[in-house]
Amino acid sequence: MKKDLPLILKNLVLAMQESDFEEIAFLVYDFQLKNNPIFARWVSFFYENPHNIQKIEQIPCLPIEFFKYYEIRSITKNPKVVFESSGTTQSFRSKHLLTDTFFYTQNSIQIFEKRYGKLENYHILALLPSYLERENSSLIFMVKQFMEKSASPYNAFYLHNFETLFQTIEFLKKNKDGRKILLLGVTYALLDFAEKYKGNDLSQVLVMETGGMKGRRPEMTRAEVHQILQKAFGVGKIHSEYGMTELLSQAYSTGEGVFDMPTTMRIFLRENNDPLTYTPTRGLINVIDLANIESCAFLATQDVGTLLNGNQFMVLGRADNAEQRGCNLLLEQF
């Protein structure tokens, strides 16, 4: 039975309803407490008896930075893939080891299609230069799976060839084959593209940004980015994807930077000085991602956010230096 438990949990996650979240979260918690020594040690800092936890909000979330320094695993089987985050040096990249890429693909497709409809209804144009320039990107892996399911002959990745991308968009606009055009781009590259082709009508295109500036441009608020892209492309709304190497689920925004939590994810906001104290307004984002069965489902990020009604949230930016120092102190104690 023990060998089958990860598979049982994955099947539960793929079939779950929102009302199942807390029950499945505790099943995953118990599994990871027994099989993930890093997570178990972290929990032991807060609870003498970790089984006394009654609510999912009481579960201590592991600092996401631990993926840079430890193998965060709940399964000992050899991994099929190691996803790596962007970073200036190899030693300080987060690494997410997976044995089951099929589950990751199933979950990601299910989340996207629940929000946007069947992938077969899309042409996917991916402007993701900084991700293509390095190996082992989870985003590139996911988009490749999306393209495979979409099966459009016009699906393509673009590095810096803006002219080819623009000509493809113009062709598909005129083609009118019943499919929608999805332009998924890393934020800074979409801004570069917008500068070169501003004034062209992309109102028929679903423009989705992700990933931020990656050090290529000065930081801007999401609202500022969206305003520039809306004006340049003549689109009513800019969509967004919230995901990261350490998470196997994604959240999508259909405009105005308001993200919908997928069925597999819950967001909580913690106080900077107390990892177990939550705030209803503005705070650091804790994520429970039930798709993270093989690693750790309970993670404390360095993103600042706010919660809205109806399982929605906004990401306001990254933690400032003072907030990051608080996290570093916890790491040192570990």
C-alpha cells in the first residue's frame, strides 16, 4: 500500500473538487511528514507533536529557498527530470526533482483548460527567450505539452525573431480557422515586442505575460506593464500566469492582475515576523499546492500579495530586504 500511496494521492488530486481540499491536504501532509525528512524537521521546529495540527492554516510552510540548498523530496525513486529556476549561478538555482512528468502535464492541462477551454482551440506562440536560453525550465516543458495537445501546425517558440512572430500573428488573424491565438510571453520580451510593433491591432490575440523582467528591464508594477501592452496592442485585457519552478500548479489571471486559485492550490498571507500568523489583507504569500506530492506541498514564498473574495488573489511584488532577512534568519537556524 505504501508504494501505491503517491499514485493514489495524485489520482485524488486530479479528480478533486474544491470541497475536497482540506481532506486531501491532510493526506498529503501526513505522507510528506513521514517521507520528506527536510519538511519533517521544519515542522518539528514549530510542533512537538506535528499530528496535533487541526487546520491546514496551522501547517508550517517550508521556505521556498530550501529548494536551492536541499533536495526537497518525498519519493526516493530516481527522478526523470530536474526542473531548475533561473539564477546567476548554477549553485543558487532552485531544483525540483520529479519522477512523474505525466502527472505534471495532466494537472497543468486540466488547470488551463478549466479556465480557457480546450487547447485544441488555440494556436500557441511562445515568446520566452530567457527560458529558452537555459535548460530544464518547467515553463518550457509545460508549454511544449500544451503545444502537443493543441496540435496546431503554427505552434512555435520565439527567441528574438520578432518579425517572424509578428508575421505569424498577422497570417493567423487573416486565416480565421476558428482557433484563438495565444501569445504567451515573458514580461520583458512582450514589452520589447510592444515597442517595436506598437499601434498594430492584436485585439484578436489573447496576450498572456509571465515571469517578470528577469533583470533585463527596470522593475515595474503589473498595472504599469499591462497599461503599456494594452495601449500598444489595442487589447482590452492582458492575461497573466503565476507559476514557478517549485510549484506544479499554476494560477491564471484573465485581466487586471487578479488571479484565480486553481482547485489544487490555496493561498494564505503570513506576517513577516511570524510564519504561523496570517493576515487577511496584505502579507507574504504562502502556497499549498497539492500537486507537489513528490516534493513539498506547503511552501512560503517571498512574494507579497493580497487576498480578494472568491478564491482570488493579487501579487504585489517581491519582499523587500528587511522581509528577506527574516527568512534568512530562519534558514540559518535550520
